[in-house]
Amino acid sequence: MIFQTIGENMTSIGKKLLFSLLLSIMLGLTTMTAAGADEKKEVSIDAALSGGVRLLDLEGETYSLKAVPFFGFSIVPRVELIHRFFFSLEVSLSYTLRSDYKGYYYYDSFGTIGLIPELGLLFPGGVVDYAIFIGGGIFHSFSEYDTASRPAVAARAGIEFKEGFVRGIYISYSHVFDEAFQSYESIKLFATTPLLLRSNVRNDIK
Amino acid sequence: MIKILTFLCAALLFLAGCSLLGTGDGTAFHALIVGIDMYIDDNVPDLKWCVSDANGMRQALLQHGWKDEEITLLLNGEATKDRILSEVQSIAERCGAGDYILIYYSGHGTYISDSGGDESDGSDEAIVPVDFDFDNISTLLLDDELGTAVSRCRTEKGVFIFDSCNSGGFIASSLAEGSGMRSRYIDTAGTRGTGSSGDLDIVNIPVLAASGEDEDSFEYDNLQHGAFTYFLIDGLSDLTADKNADGYISIRELFHYAEIQTEYYTIHYQHPQLRFSREFLDILITR
């Protein structure tokens, strides 16, 4: 049923992006497997808690900008492709709260599943390392009144600790292409921690 | 870096929290409510509860914070084609980008073969003004004309509500006789067609229609209203339709309440329709 709904609402660009996404995932998994065999490459799966704001209707005229809080959880597997250069896949589940009622309208609460393959670079620092990731994928949003998949691009930057429970803290920005919303931006902070697997982490990345 | 992230975190929380709950922001409200029971042309069967519908909707809006001066009420002889169009144009021109527009109509509805070729279904929907001439279909108020009048409107906020037959269909004529049910559909020589669809696509304002494209809308003596309007008013009274219990009734909430009740009451002869082009968005109808 869910997949039927997804299919009905998918735009042609969404279908192409979904295909690209699946291809990226397969490529990522293949690369990850290959990298796992190479003991010098880092492979990890992190969990992340996140929170931030979605900026809805940034360009609207009748319906002006509303900033709506959201929070979520992500799984972030990543693999070091070459020295300091990473492939990552953020699989996120988030919940956006209902907006305020100013202007006699509101955005209802909605859930979102995000699949964002990313490529990133790690820059060595002193106490911490600095990371930047850029990617694109799909946000599938669902609420009582609407279910649709929308293409998205995202970028995040942050710091990574060489050791400790918290692996990294990032600030992320994503743009969802959605004609109905005019524009749909998300800014979030998220902290990651190692989940199932963390091997060959390079503490000597300098 | 930690300080910067802490600052960003605080900024995000501030941004998220700065929109405190509240509704007012200087939005201006404009409503046009039309109800027609008594038609001039003897060939058009009179209705019984459309004026009651219009008065009931007005009262329901007043009960929920609308002001009398924001509502224009046209009943029976006042609701000529020219007057309705003039009022719609007047509202459209007055409306600012963030203003709120509500247009409600209760009366006969019909459709005619599309002459402009702009309708995918080959039909123009129409409402029937009080001065409709049975032998002259140009006296109908077509959806195209209504759409053109409203197209000057800068706002997308508001709702159009039609409690009339939006389409052909010859169902329930036997039921309509002697059962307290009257169809709000009239059939003229020009109404033969293939059906109808929502044709106010020229504007993005949500539209609530009392019945499906192949259905009539009915009024009932025991309700003293059209079925759909009765449940709209019922949903507004005492916040009955306030599904999420936030103290306000939205257009989607009101529609879904009236939809379920109308379908149940009419034994599924009538299936109300909602067109709402914006995902996740909902518009309040109470203030």
C-alpha cells in the first residue's frame, strides 16, 4: 500500500532520482564491502539524533514563511573511498511539528523518511577533525492529508572527535524541490555516535 | 567550534520558537453568501431551504468571530447574475495577497456543453442565478465567468463552497418526489454532456462541492437545509468538527466532518468533493 502510494505520487524527476538513489546505494554497498576488505579504509555505521527547523513556503506570497521545529533519528553508514574522501548514506526518520496559526492557516505535522547519499571530505585538525558532505536524494513525506516523494539536495558540515561517545556534531542544510510548498528548506543540527560497526578508524588521519 | 555550534543551536531554537501560537496578523476577511429559493422563471423549480442555508452559514461564521460588515448576503431576488459577478469582482479587487476570501452558494446548479473548448470533460459547470432565463443559457453563471472574476484575486487563502448540483445525472428523481428530498439540479436543452469536473482551476483557493460530478445535491424538509450545508453548520456549531481539538476548525476538518455525515445521511447518493491543492496546508474557517 505504501509503495503503491509512493508510486502514484512520484514525479518523473522523482523516479529518475529514486533510480539514481538505488544505484548509489548499490554502489555504496559494493564499495563498502570492497573497502571492508581493505584494512586501511575506514568503514562505519553511526546513529544520529537530530533537531532543527523546516522553513516552509520561503517564497510564498499568500502563505508566507513559517519556521517549524522538527526532530529525528538517522542511520549513517559511511566508507572511506580514498584517503579522507568518504561515501555516506544518511537514512533519516523525522517528525515535523504542526506550525503556528498566524495568518489563519497552518502546516499540519508530518513525518519524513529521507535517503540522502553523500560524498564528503575530512580535514584534519588539532583536537577535532573537520568534515563536509554534499549529496542528493529523496525525502518521502507523509501526513494525514498528503503522501509524496520529493527530490532533495543536502549539505552538512561539522566536527568529528577522534574518540569518545559522540563521534561528530554537524549542521546540515537541505532543500526539497516541491512546487506545492514553493520552497521547503531544512536546517538541522545532529550528533552522531558509532552504532554497529566502526573499523579502521584513522586516529592518525593527520 | 563548540561555542559556534552552541550559538547555532540556540539560534535554531529561537527561530523555531519565535512563532508563538496566535492567529491574527492583519488579515482582512471578505465573504459573499448567496442563497436562492425562488426563481423568476417558472420553468425553474423553486427550492425550499437555500435561503435557510445561506442564513445558517452566515450565523455560523458570525458565531466564530466573523464580523457582520465582512459578509455580503444575497438572497433570492438580490442574487442576479450581474450582482453576483459584481460582488465577486469587488471582493477580488479588494483582496490583498494575504487576505481571506469565502464564497458560498446554495441554489440550483447545472452544466452545459463547453463552447470555449477549454474543458477537458466537454462541459461548463454553472450556478443558476435568480434571473436565469430557461430559454437563454447565457444567463447562467458559468464556472469560467466565475473563475475569470476571481482570477484578479491576489490571495489563495479562503474557500469556495457550492451546495448545488454540479453535474448532470438523473438519479433519484423518483426519490425526490414525495420523499422530502429535492434535487438542486435543473435540466435544460443545453445541459446534455458527458459530466463535469472542478473547473475553478484558474485559482488555487480550496473548493468544497456538495456532490460528485455525476450526482445531485439534495435538501431535506426534516433538516430544513441542504444536506451538505446542514452538516457544515453542524460541524461549526460547538466546534463539533474540531478533530484535532485545537480550538479551531479548519477547512479540511470541516469538510471531512460534513463529507462523512452527508454520505451517511443521503445513503451515499451524495459524495461531497474537496479540492485543496496545497499539501500539508490547512486554512482556518473559525477565528
